[in-house]
Amino acid sequence: MFLIQKKLMDICLITIDNNLNKSLQPKSAIGMLWLQTHFENDQWEALSNSTVIISEENSQLLIEDATNAGLDIKCFSDISILDVFPKNN
């Protein structure tokens, strides 16, 4: 029997405005643990609730650091998310 291992996304960044600010969303336990090592304890609840917003500049630094650590991180525009998953009327 062969098992195919699929790499899941660890962290998702979604562009939320014209200033390219991003919503930071952990998508795996590894992503959450990695973020906890990079944010203060008082920010962990916001991280777990996906309510952290970071600037474009900080998101680029986070992407580079997380990728170097072996995490799978993806960036999306909130518009592209709606195109892929349209709202049901």
C-alpha cells in the first residue's frame, strides 16, 4: 500500500485592503506553534482567532522567515478567495 503525503498549508496571508495589509491565519498546528514563537504571549488569542493584521512589509519578512523554517505559507487576495469560493445567495 502506498501513502501519498500531501503538504498542507501552515499559514495563510490574505490581502484585505488597498494598502496590502494582510490577515494572518494559521492553518496547521505547526503554523500556530511557529507563530507563537514569533509573537508575544498576549497576542496568541488573536492569532488563534485569525484576527491579526500585518503590513505588507512585515508579511514579506514573515514569509521569508517561515519559508526558511520549512513552513508552507500562501498569500491570497480577498478578491481571489471570493472568485474561488463564491458566496451562496
